[in-house]
Amino acid sequence: MAAGSQQTTMRMNKRRVWIIAILALLAVIVVLAGIKAAQIATMIKAGKSFAPPPEAVTSAKVESVEWQASRPAVGTLVAVRGVTLASEVAGLVREIGFDSGAFVRRDDMLVKLDTSVEEAQLAAARADADLARANLVRARALRAAGSNTPADLDQAETRARSALANVATLQATIAKKTIRAPFEGRLSIRQVELGQVMASGTPIASLQSIDPIHAEFWLPQQTLSELKIGMKARLRTDVFPQASWEACEKIGRGSPRAAAQRGSLGAPVRRRPDPGILGESHPPPARPRRRPPGQPCLVADRVHPPGL
């Protein structure tokens, strides 16, 4: 009896444990379901009251703008006149009248060679010329009086002309020993020094004219039908990336031979540079200008300035 009652009590305890576990599990499930239902209800309410944020809108003033057809090209600035100055005669450098990179005017003195020997010879030649002129005057007087022969007069005239020619030769030699600027422009690096003995043809410096200058660039032959003499060009350079020059001169004629050899068309543009743009480090501000409607334009994207 005691053993049977003990087994019955153990079974009842096990059932009670199982019932409690099941009830606890059901309670957890109910709590989780309630929480989830509350979350869903909250999301539904938030979705009903949600309003999308306003979109950002930018505004700008409407303006009428004329667009011009353009063809980009890479060009090179070329001086209209450029020479390498040199001396025609040999001599010792006595005076230098310029510095590297200086701007010179026409006929400015650049280099003066020693002329002491030529000046002494010129003084002697002038004395000979004065003597020959006096002898010619006397010969003419004697010939008028019939005291000499025509041959004597001819010899006197020849000596007088020869003496004058010697004077002119020495004057020309002295003038050649003073090298002057043949035109206005900017000089490159000086290649002579004071006291240097120069041989004939020794380079002194390179002189480039910068007003006006040419901008040469190449375009494909397919653009030949678009190019016309008189079209305008707009230039920009890497040296002054913020500046541009739109008021350029007219496009000139290209070179047919160069076009045939390169498979492209050359088109030089001639313009006058802004004051100081090739000689100072600070460029003037860019001033875009509007062209008349329908006026085509060529754009040289990069322009390489000359080595001035």
C-alpha cells in the first residue's frame, strides 16, 4: 500500500511539472505575440501619419545665350619677326647695352666693339682725302690755264675719288662694329660678355618681335569646309589658365604643302598681345566678349608661348 501511494504521488508531481512548463511556455508566446502586435500597430499608425520630406529645388534666372560652334586645337605662338643677332666683323667687346630678356626699340645700341684702330685709319684716310681734294683743285686750275695735260687731271680726280672711297669704307667698318636692334622686340639670353674677342658671325642674342604675333595651329582636313578667311579665334594658354583672349585678329591663309605633308590644315592667327602679357608675371583678367549671332569661332585650347 505504501509503495503504491508513493508511485501515485510521483506521477502527480510529474504531471504538475509538465502543466506548469506548458503554461509558462504559453505565457511567453502570448507575451511575445503581444509585443509584436504592439510594434505592428505602432508601425501602421506611423505609416498613416508619415509625410514625405519636401524635395530640394534650385532656381536660376533664364537668360538667352548664343552658342558658337568651335573647333579645339593646340597651337604655338610664333613671332612675326625673329632673328639671331651676330656681328659681321671680328673685334673686342667694349660695351654692352642690354640685359637678358630686355625689351629694346629699333636702332638701340646692343654691343659696341673696339674701333680704336679703325678710327686712327679713318683720320689718316680723311687727311689723304683732303690732300687729294686740294691736288684736284690745283690740277683743274692748271688745266684751265693749259699748264698740264688731261692725263694729269684724270689722275688727280681718280686719287680724290679713291681717297673718299677709303674714308667711306672705314666709316662703314666702324658702323658695323656697333650692333643695333633691327626692329622692336624682346631679347633672349645674352651670349657675349664684356672684354670677349668676338669672331665674325658669333651670336649675340635672339630678338623676337612680340607685337603682333602669330598663333599657328593645325586642324584635320575634314574641317576645311568650315574654315573661312576672316573667322575669329579664342586663345588660351597654360601659362595663364584663368585668362583667355577672344578679341583676336582674323585667320589668315594656311600652307597647302604643310597640309598635304601632315594630313592636316594649318591656320595662322595674327593678333596684338595685351600690354605686358609676354613680359610680366601677372596676366590681365579675362574679359569674355560676346560675338554677333552666327559668327563661328575657333578655339585653341593650349597655346605654347615662344621662348622669349
